[in-house]
Amino acid sequence: MGHDHGHDCCGGDAPARVEQALGRLRASGLRVTEARRALLRALAASRVPLAVDEIHRRSGRGKADRVTIYRSLEAFEQAGIVRRHPLEKGRSLYALETPGHHHHHLVCRACGAIERLEACDAGPIEAGARAKGYTRLTHVLEVHGLCPRCSHG
Amino acid sequence: MGHDHGHDCCGGDAPARVEQALGRLRASGLRVTEARRALLRALAASRVPLAVDEIHRRSGRGKADRVTIYRSLEAFEQAGIVRRHPLEKGRSLYALETPGHHHHHLVCRACGAIERLEACDAGPIEAGARAKGYTRLTHVLEVHGLCPRCSHG
DNA sequence: GTCCGTGCAAATCATTTGCACTTCT
DNA sequence: AGAAGTGCAAATGATTTGCACGGAC
């Protein structure tokens, strides 16, 4: 798989998003390297969140080792530059963080198509968690189903 | 039970729940073995969802091999007898399915404490997915954070 | 008697870690 | 210079699979 089926999901002006991300790197005290440029380019160019393996495959020149990609992504996630989408089976997908655009994804179990879901009603739920004294909240919300094409059976 | 921190979550009348589960096993054409009794007893006795390792540890006599527990749990999940809660890092927790009691969990990243979250506003989100033609919808919603005790570190 | 369930060993597979080397600032 | 980033090899750890045996129905 690894194709961008489904409809637009994480799209936008790729070069601009890369620049914005690089700016945030510097602002966070993170260093800018060719490996990281390639990584961010791959993310910015994709309309859907990518797995580490996929990022590795799509990083043309300046391609970094998978291990380095893992480490960079973790740093980027901490800095709020990249958003991680944990999947059911322990894998994760990554996408550039789009501030003020919190959303989740609808994943087809059969063909892997991913669509963006705009609504996110987790606000009240996280509020409840906060009321219990929990901090540093994050949430995982994935909707799985069969897309129209795969539903016919 | 050093691991059942947090408040009640999946409690109930344990023996009765085991019997109910066994009945469902038979109804689904699954066989009843001592290993499976022990497994269901462990789940029924716990107030929180358990990891496979924890189930293995808590299954007194009749304790089955971890592999068998994995295989049984998968069969039980298919049959709707057990509910799987996928966590961030690829692990899963399991609990007896409680029909008509859909809820999610609040998990502490540091100590693993689990609390029940009553609210589930996924209705509108799944409606959106249905509107896109998706069928057989399921969703995973887990809220992660640091519990009050762990927030001080 | 048949399958299904079980145990053991070994395989997976994404992710993580140790350590020495290189590069950014 | 000095901290941060990188690569390779090897470790991890939950989960999965192959295969032969044993028990449920």
C-alpha cells in the first residue's frame, strides 16, 4: 500500500509548510540538518500521515537511517511540530502538526484508505480527565470501518 | 491487587459474569476448557482491563500458556465476549464485554492507573463517517495523561 | 473419531538502545 | 569546542506462527 488513496487529508502548500516547520525547529533549539529537511519534505508532500518506513522510502536525497527518523520524529513530537497517530496494532503514523486544526482520521480496514474527520468531541472528555487531576493529556481517537468501495460485500 | 489502582472501572458480580461469558462461549460454538475458565475468572475478578501478561499471572490453577491466552482472547473478541482496548505503544488490555455499557478509559502514562470515563461523544463522529459511506464502524478512544500522583515528578 | 484447543520453540516486526563517529552552531 | 545528530549493530518486547500432541464434544 502506501498510496495516497482517500481524499485530501493533510494537504496544503508543501514548501511553505516545510519552511514553517524548519522555523519551529530553530525556535525549539533543534538543529537543522539535511536528513531532517528530507524528513519534513516527505511529510509536507503527503496528503496522509505516514509510517516511518514510508517516510524513509520517500525521503529522496539526504535520506536518513530509520533510526534517525525515529529519533527526529520523537523530538519533533515533543516540540509540537509533528503529530503522531498511534494505530491499533502498535504502529504509528506521523504528520506535520497543523496548529488549530485538531482532527482525526477515518481508516478503512480493508484497503487502508485514510480520510480526515473534522469533528473532534474530545473536549468534554478531556475536561473530565482534567477534573480528576490528570495533566499532560493526549487522546487517541481512531474510527475504523469499511470504505464505500470495500463495503459492497 | 497492587495493580488495580484508580477507581472502579469494570467491576460487577464476578462469578455471575464468568457464567454469562461461558454461556456465550457455548452459544458461539467455542469450547469450554479449564484454561478458558481461568482466563475468564481473571478478567471477571478485575476491576480494570488487563494485559495478557497480567491475565497469565492472575490465572491461578488451570493457568494457560501466554500463547493460548492470546489465541483465546482473539476468539473471544470476535465473538463479542471480550473487549480489547488498544494502548498507545501497541499493547492491548482486555476486559469482559459489558453489553450496553460503552465507555472508554483514562490511562496514566507513568504508573498505568486506569479509570473509567463515562462519557463517549463519538456518536456525531461516527455519523460523519457513515455519511461518507463507511460501514461496520468501530472506534478507539483512549485518553492518556499523568495521574495526580505522577504529575509531581 | 474429529476438530478445536494447547504448549513449546522459534519467528516477526516495529521500535529502542549502546556506542563511536560526524556535524551543526 | 561542545552539544546535538547520525549510523550501524544488536537488543527489546509484545504478539504471531508452525507443528505435534491432547482434550472437548
